[in-house]
Amino acid sequence: MSIEKSGLRVRFAPSPTGALHIGGARTALYNWLAARHYGGDLVLRIEDTDLERSTPENVAQILDALRWLELDWDEGPVSQVGRAEDHAAALQKLLDSGAAYRDAATADDVKAWKSEHGADRGYRGTPSEDGSGAIRLRVPDDGDTVVNDLIRGEVRFPNRSYDDFVIARGDGSVLYNFAVAVDDADMGITDVIRGDDHLSNTPKQLLVFEALGIQPPRYAHVPLLHGPDGKKLSKRHGAASVQELRDAGYLPAAIRNYVALLGWGPGDDETLLSTAELIERFRPEDVGRSSAVFDEKKLRWMNGRYMRELPPGEYRESVRSFVEAETVGRPLNEDRFAFGCEIVQEKAQTLQEVWPLIRFLFEPPVQDEKAWRKVMKGDAERVLVAVTEALQAVPAGGEGPNGDGFTIEAVQTALEPLPEKLELGAGKVFQPIRVSITGTTISPGIFESVAALGREETIARIEAARSRLDA
RNA sequence: GCCGCUAUCGUCCAGGGGUCUAGGACGCCGGAUUCUCAGUCCGGAAACCGGGGUUCGAAUCCCCGUAGCGGUACCA
């Protein structure tokens, strides 16, 4: 039970009750940043003493989310349940020293006692004669237990408001506040960085440390993250689990940057911070004290910034799974895919937004009738005739994404003079092309889109639109 | 109920006794980019929870109130 360790040791200790939500992810990130900043160790511990909720699937989900976020750990995952022997040893020690005792009173007994005495008074039990009953830790009546929090400063809790709380059930299975303290002690944790919701429990853990005769770690309680409704973020706020953010097309680096800024700022007005900068500048004591609200709009913006800065190859690979999910069963035209990615990299804010923009390259256009009515009128037919002529005049050759001479430049050279030639606004000329080839009014730049589609398909789609116009 | 935490633009982060006519970012509104959408650029509106103190002076310190949140389990 030695805590002889040089350097900082922090831990992330989620309870596997489901997906990792953004609040848990931030706690993990802060611990990770602290460990990396100070060159310490991060221990991953799974708080699985809640038999019911702790399933292997839930544990796997959390590990999966952490890995996807690219947050690695130096030790673990350690199962809290797996440490039962150590817990039992600590328990016995407290029983032997008299710091803890068995109390025959049942939970109902205590409840009854409390309703009689009011809640401003902690319950104090009496050791049972026969050695049965739950095990409680003795809490002194007088004095305060003070938490010296890195973020909150000194917080005092009057001892008399705490019960002699149960640290183990009658069968010897230990409870959370006891297990945490024993684990943190055994693992030599130097700094506990965790959610604010644990602040009120900290005195109990401190009392356990004291009973054990062990120096407690430093504590830093970070404010909770709230949902848009102002309530503590939880499973109920579905949109905020890490896997959902992944599925929505956010990049891990963007999430790290955004989440780091929820409750913490670098001190100046920088908002775009690389992971290296985050590590360099983050200090747990600089975390703010008030709770923050997760705002997906800002994450989107930030994600767009990260997407634009990706090297083309990485961009393509990030987008790939989102496109493949839409093209199952069909081979993906790699050249087209690559070119399509290039022409939308400046546009999309999430990976999910890419497919709708380049869909027309892989499927026949699905006509948006509203778009058709809006655009395919007036001079549209005349325009399309001229466009076809102009495109047919583009010199053939091996250039361009389709090897047919349709480079962005060649297409631009052919189409750009048309508005003036036809004495029409540019929109009047380009929108009918867009609707013809994509079925919608929304697409990448028109020259880029035509080049991406290629000579044959572009002209065929325009021809199809013209025949519909005739009908 | 009791214990505790928190309180600056809609949201996030600065500012911690005078330099604050309160700064930056997202979002929003307007303009530009005479191809859509998006992006980008430029401009704008937008906040110190309330009341008392302390002080020459308070967004900043103290107290009270209010509100929000957390804890108060033989859950974690």
C-alpha cells in the first residue's frame, strides 16, 4: 500500500453504465492532458462494483470511445471488482482498529431514525453483538472535514452532517466511497481530477484515508457539463455521447479542442489549439468553477476548421466510411471519390455533410421538384442547348478526373463566357446546369461539378433535362 | 429539509478594485465574394442576477437574498 511514486499519477475512473458521454470524455481529457503536461501516468480504472449495470459491452463501449478520441492510458484498465481482496484487507484493518464497525440496523431502520431526528444530524450506529450487519465507518461528531481543492479552494464540511456511512454490505462487498479511497491509495494516485458531483463525497473518502492512516491525494473538482436544459449532462441527453458524435461526422481532434475549452481557457483569446498546444498549456488549477453548456453549433464550426486543414489523403480516409455506408454493394470509383473530396473540402463542416454534396457523382440525380420548378423555366432550354454545344467543343484528351479532357480549367474556359454571350445573369446559366446534373440547386462549384462528372455523363444528364423540358 | 458548489453577451472563454464607453470565439443580423449551398472576408446587435455594505472608486472584495446545479443510498 505504498504511495512511493515519483511524478504525477492521475486516473480516469468511469463507471460503465453505458456510452461515454461528453462530460465523461472531458474528465478523461483533462486527466490525460494533466498526465501528458506533467509527464505523469494516467491509470484507467473501471468502477464496476455496481453488479447490475456493469456489463462487458458497456466497458467495451467506453474503451472504444477513449481509443477513438485518441486518449491513451499508461496502466489498466483495472477492474475495481478485481481488487476485492485489497478491499477486504483494508476493511479488516479498519474493523480491527475500531475505525469501522458492524451495525445491525437495516437501511429501513436508519431511514426511520432519520425521519425522527431530521437530516441535519448524522446517524451514528452501534456495534452489533453478533458480528452481523453492514459495516459503517465512524465519523466524528465534531469538527469539519476540509477538502483543499485545486479549483475550489478550501471547502469545509461539518462532520455532524454526515452519517456513519456504510462502507461495505453485510456480505462484505464494498461500497463506492470506500473502494475509491482504497484504490486511489493503493494505486498511488497523486491527483484526483473528476466531476464536481463528487465534491460532497470527498469528505467521506478523506475520512477513509484518515482511518487507513494514508496521505490523501490532491483533488481538483471540475464543474459539470450541462445539457441545453441546464441539467447535469447524462445518458438522457442522447446527442452527446462520444459514439454519436463520431457517427455525426466529427473529428477526434476537433472534439478534443472543443471539449477542452468547456470549463477551461488558455488565458489569451486563442480558440483553435492543437493537441500539442493543449498539452503544453493545460493546468488543472486553471479550470473554471462554473458549469458549462455543451453547444454543438460551436463544435460544428470548429470541426469544419479541422476538416479544411486535413491533408487531402487524410480527408478522404476520414470521409470514406460515411460514403461507403451510402454505397454498400457497389464498387466505389476511387478516382471520382478522390476528386469529389477535393472539391468539397472547403465546404463541409462535418464528415456527414460530404455525401449529399458528392452523391450525384455516384448515383443518377434524384430530381428535387421544387428546384426544377424554380430553375427550369424561361431561358433554361436555350441555355442548355448553348451549354451542350460549349461542352462538346471542349478538346478531348487524357486530362481531367475522368480522362476525357474535362479539367476544371477546361470546363471553366468553356462555360464562363456563356452568360455574356447569352446576355443572361450567371445564375440563369449555371443553375440549370446544376439542376440537370445533380437534381438540386445545391452542389460544389459548377465547373468543379461538371469536371467531376465528366463529359459523357454531364452531356447525357443535360440532354435528359432538355427532353423533359420539351415534354 | 440539510450540506455544498456556482452566478459576465443566447452559448463558451477572458477580465479578479481604477486602463471596462467590459475583450475574443460560436451563433445571430447586415454587406462583400456579379454560379447555388457552404466556406471565407468585412461590419453590427448582444452581458457584469438583485439588494446592501467596504472603498475616493466595484463586474472585480464582504454580507444577505434569489436562481441554477450537485450531494444527502447497504448506487456509482
